[in-house]
Amino acid sequence: MTGSTASARRVTANLALSLDGRYHGPGGPGDFSMFAPYVATETTRGQLTRIWENATTALLGRVNAEGFLGYWPPVAEDADADPRDRGYAKWLVDTEKIVFSTTLTEAPWDRARVVNGPVADVVAELKATGEGEILANSSPSVIKALLAEDLVDRLYLTICPEIAGGGPRLFEDGLPGTRWQITHQETGDLGEMAVVYDRVR
């Protein structure tokens, strides 16, 4: 499909995973020890830039939204930060953000709105009314909901060469069967891999 029709908006998602497919370790949502050695590599920073270049809307779960709010806005203003980190941070601060939450009553960010409702409905609305890619931004709850409805068009995955041994997985039993093709693959010096998969429809 070509052209600038609203229905052409692509839904993308990014996440870091361990070799055994976990997005955090057995210690709970704050256990990112298996990702720590790889977050600032050339390969990972290249992937960070790749995910947001064409995105105009970020979809976030509450936990990620609050965590990002504490970390990224100062990076956007830090002249000493890596330019790729700063570019992502400035995009995240400035872009339209939708935060999915059943508990928040007001948005924790500027240029953000809180939604208590099905992710699929929001994505349908966004695809009908806007332009640019819709990025489910490192928020497993949102990505899982989109995968369950076969709404993800592109997956940006960073695979870290460690086995977490516990913790939740992104790809759970019960997802619809789908086929994907790899459109980018890069391996870093530490063995981390940045891969991009496009949904074959």
C-alpha cells in the first residue's frame, strides 16, 4: 500500500528480550540485570534511533510512562548526552503519547492523554485520524494486547545474550499464528542483536 491515506499508518513495537524471551527477570518488573551491559552499545543505540524515526504517536503502559518520565526528559536537555539518546528523549517528550491505565486520572506527561479502554479500539481510532507510525514503546502490556489482535506491523527486538531463567515472556501461548520476515539484523560486539521483523500479510 502506498500513498498518505490514514489507513496506511503502521503499528510498530519495540522491546528488549533475553535469550529465553523474557522482558524482565525473576526479581520482578525492576529486574533488568540481563539488559544492563547492553543498553549503551552502538547496536542498541542504533536500534533506539530506528524505532522512533517515523513514529508520531507513542503508546505506553502506566508503569513505563511513569518510569520514562523520571528518566528521559533530563536527557533531552543534556548537551553531554549521546546524540542518539538525546534524539530519542526529545522525540518522546514532544510526541503525542497515549498512556493506558485503569488507575491514573490525569496524564503524567505534557502532550499525553490517559485511556482506560481496549488498546485495539484506540489503535483503530489513531489509524483513522492521523499520520505516521504508531509505536508501542517498550510497554509489554500494550504490545501483548496488540499481538493478541494481530495489529503489529513491525517488531523491533533487541535480543541480549543472557538467559534470565524466570520472569514473564512476550510471546505467550494463545497468540494467533502469524508469519514475519526479517528486514534488518545487526549483531554487536557483546553479542547483542538488533532485529526488525515485518508482518507478512
